[in-house]
Amino acid sequence: MTKQANTNGPVIDVIRNRWSPRSYSSRQITPADMNTILEAASWAPSASNEQPWEYYYAFNGTEGFQKLHDGLVPFNQTWAKNAAVLVAAVARKNFAANGNSNNWAQHDLGMANATLFLQASAMDIHAHGMGGFDSHIISLALDLGEDKELVCMIALGYLDEADKLAEPYRTRELAPRERKPLADFAKQI
Ligand SMILES: Cc1cc2nc3c(=O)[nH]c(=O)nc-3n(C[C@H](O)[C@H](O)[C@H](O)COP(=O)(O)O)c2cc1C
């Protein structure tokens, strides 16, 4: 099932086809494919080419996966336990060259995340971002210093049937994707 975006203009397919599922199959992501997805993220633009992103990832069935899963809120733990890979997306808050605060670190991590999501989607691998996690638990498990910020968690995997999910997940899985109209967020000036 692809929940293709119902676009008005000729938006490219990789964007139309990306969506955030919660039903993941037991098919694993190969390390080579995972490297490709992560490499794609690295080609995102960033302020001063600082590349202020760091990704900590773990394959399902490993201790690392359990660590990341333990830090998710219960709502996310329920479905994300079946993801093939869990990823912690971290921003380095200061510029490496001079230690000054990088005001674009979160922005640039978001750019890298979007690139990662689209690369995964083009490979039939679905990414699902999560803000529902305990930052303290995961930051401690990853031994993140003061200069690093855990911004979001990402589940990755191959799609499975919506019927595998309990409610309310199943209904959400089947709901059409919706967006605000262009006029609500883009103003020609
Ligand atoms: C930063 C971020 C945080 C999110 N947090 C959660 C979350 O904690 N749990 C969840 O199930 N979905 C979460 N989502 C997924 C969004 O709900 C989803 O992207 C949005 O509804 C649009 O749907 P689509 O990605 O299928 O187009 C998050 C997405 C992002 C980018």
C-alpha cells in the first residue's frame, strides 16, 4: 500500500510516495542499504557545510535497538518495536571551527533527515519520525555531551499490512494523507 500524496502540481514521485507508516514487516534492512540511506543524508546542504548531524542507529534484535526503544514513549514503543532499524538523530550545537553556537544546527539536521527519508522511500524503505521519546533516557544511553542535542528519533523498515495493527494505529494507517492548502503557507509578496 502506498499512500500517495494527492498533489495539485507535478511533484516528483519520490516526494509523493513518501509517508510515515506504523506497520513494519520482519524483513531486515541490509547494512549496505543502511549505509546508502545514511550517505544520502550527508549530501544535504548545511550552514558553512558544517554537517552538524550525527546518527546513532541499531538493527532490530540488538542491544542498541533495545536501548533506543526503551527511550520511546509507550505510544511509539508499541509499533516501533517492529521497525528494522531505530535511529537517534542528533544535532551538534556548536561550530567545530570556533565553538560558536550554530543557530542552524536543528534546521540542517532536519534537511539531512528529509534527505534520508526520501532516499529510504526511493528504496521502498519507510521512515517514520518520532518526537515522542524521553530525551534524558536516550541521551544518557548514548552518552551525549552538553554540546549535542537529540532532536528526533526515526524508525525505518519495510511495510506490512495495516490489519496487523491494533487501534488506534490501524485507522491512522489507512487514513488519507492531508496537507494545508498552498495559500495557507506560501505568500507571494
Ligand atoms: C519531528 C517529527 C516528530 C514526529 N513524532 C511522531 C511521534 O512521536 N509518533 C508518531 O506516531 N508519529 C510522529 N511523527 C509522524 C507525523 O505524525 C507524520 O509525519 C505526519 O502526520 C504526516 O504524515 P506523513 O509523514 O505520512 O505524510 C513525527 C514526525 C516528525 C517529522
